[in-house]
Amino acid sequence: MRIAMVSIDANPLSTAAAGPVEDSAVRVADLSAALTALGHDVVVHARRDSADAPELVPTRYGYTVFQVHAGPPDAAADLDAFTRALHARWSVDRPDVVHAHGWTAGLASVLAARRLDVPVVQSFHGLGVLRQRLGAPVESRRVSTERLVAREVAGVLAAHTDELEDLVHAGVPRPRVTVVPHGVDVERFAPEGPAAGRRLPRRVLSVADLRPGDGVDDVITALRGMPDTELVVVGRSIGSRADLAARVEQVRAHAARCGAADRVRLVGPVPRAAFPALLRSADVLATVPDEATGTGVALEAMTCGVPVVATPGGGLADVVVDGVTGLLVPHADTRALAHALRPLLADHARRDAYGTAGADRVASRYAMARVAQDTERAYLRVTGGDEVVPHPEEGVDAPASQQLQA
């Protein structure tokens, strides 16, 4: 198939400096490479990330990046200009299917493809309603636009069952939603390989959106009385810089109150090339937020043979098999968390068993090649079905929001 990926603000050419798979650019790059390996012709349509960026950039993985000039690289994308560029390109080089990543890409794709008889598949990579529940700032039109896009496209790919339920609650018919999990590069992430150094005999790793309810304080509390264990927190922000600074100070103050100030390290985003070694350095990955924003980090830890202790929200119950690849604990239950972590950290054989089972589970279900095959089947369903995108009178010259409402 001729596949047009659309990823407005997540250019796969930027993945060299990207962090864990929660980064949308990483997901788009890995999926595009895997689909190319299956024999498909993949072109990623992304916004240019520099003023002198070339329009067409072949990658060593076989797919091509078409860099759309839609406003200055350091400003918000001009969605109307991006939409017109897609429509013009697809009018002369028609793809068989369009796969949009993110809500703005979905809006542009639906509008650009609506008079070309090209089906659009949508991946949101995190819904606006979830960000609202987390207390993060959300663009005013995002939630309503996501609902409209989800109803217009030929199919929606949800990363896990929790996202599926959010989509159904928003009014998307359940048969139109297919759960296709995030994939893992099992060549890059593997149990064998270098591991980062550590200062203490035991290490717990957390990757968290630093915000109230991120679960970091709970992990610190649970580790009281374990002087041989350090906690490394890879912090990401979904709020403002001021919110991030305030949360960092809260975490440090809590660590001091728990007598663990010298055993808790907060680090910023980790370059993707260094992330597997950091994962391998951990005895356990702990991810216990009130509502998780993704499963990618847990999957990457499992691929590296690291057991996962997690709360079941945000799709983590889909990924972590309790008592087999890790442990599931209730949110905000520090006693249950301590009862899970303490014996696991003390039992090397049990950690190895969980780690081996986790790596096997990823290899059989979440390896990028398997996820690409699942995605391919989703494409085949929409390309072989009836037309689902309406073709109103309006072209791509009207403002984007008016076109979709029409």
C-alpha cells in the first residue's frame, strides 16, 4: 500500500534526541520503518523543523519524510496552509490510506482527503479529556475537535482499552475503534546490553509526568527504611515551567521528610540512545500515577527484562500481568506499594522470572513488527470498506474549523 503518515508537530527526523516511546515522533518513526519493512511505500508528512529544511528527505529505514512548509519553524503550524499542502500533494500522488497522528494532524488529514476518496485512520496518542483529568492545560477547541475527527475518519486506533472506553464515551461507535498497542523496538530495547552505573545496591526507576498525582511521592514513601535503595525519577512536564519547578521542589521536600533526600535523583528527559542502559540499571520500574498517560515506558522496561510495579490505569493493566511480569497495586496505597516493592527488591530470582516473562510477552505481542501487522490489518479493513468520509461542497480553501463543522 501507499501509506501517508501525517504528524504535524512530531517530525520523525528529530527522534535522535527524543526520549522514551511516549514521544509521538518516536512512535511515528518506528511504525513507519516497520511498515516499510513489510513492503509498503510510506511517506511521513511532517512540518519542517528548520527554515532551510529540504522538502523530501529519504531515511535509512526506507520511508521518506515530506516536510511541509506551514509557517515559521519556531511558531505554531498554520493548519490551513498544512491542509492545503496535503491536498495538493495527494491530488497528484494519491495514497491508498492516510494515518493521522495527533488531533491537529487528524483535522488536517480529514479536510485534505475528503474529496479524494482516501480513507483516514486516526491515532490520538493521548486524548484531550485525559489531559483535562490530569489538570494539564488543554487548548479550548481540542476536545470538541477530537470528537469530530473521531466521527469523521474511517477508523480510530486506540493504544489500549482505557483509551477505547474514552473514545466510546465521546460518542465514537465501538466497532470503528481498534485497539492496536504501542510497539517496541526489540533490537534497541533488550535484556542484554550495557547498563548505567548506580550508587547503591538497589535501584527503582520511575518515569513520570511531574504533576500532583504522579505517584512519585508514593514511591518515596514506600522506600522508607530501605537505605540500600535509590530512586531515579525521569521527569517530564505536561504543564508550565513554573508548575514543573514547583513540583520538583515538592518532591525534594517530601524526600527530605522521608529521610531519603540523598537517595532520590530527579533527572530531565533522557536521550533515546541512553534510555535502554538506564532501564537495564534498574531492579524495578515503578509507575503508579493516579492516571497513567501511556504504556510505552512499561513496555520498554519489560523488553529490557525489568519487572514493573504499576497502578492499573492508563492501559497498564493491559500490559502488566499481575504476578507474572510484575505487580499491580492500587493508586495512593503506599502500604500496598511497599509490600510489593520490598520483597521484590530482596528476591533476585523472582525479579529474573518476572523480567524473563515480561521480555517474552513483549516479543510475542508488542514487538514493532507485530504491531505493524496489526496496523496493516486496520488499514486493509478501511481500504476495502465503504466510503465513510463525507464529501461536502466545501473545498480546502475555507478555514479548517469551518470545513470540519460542515
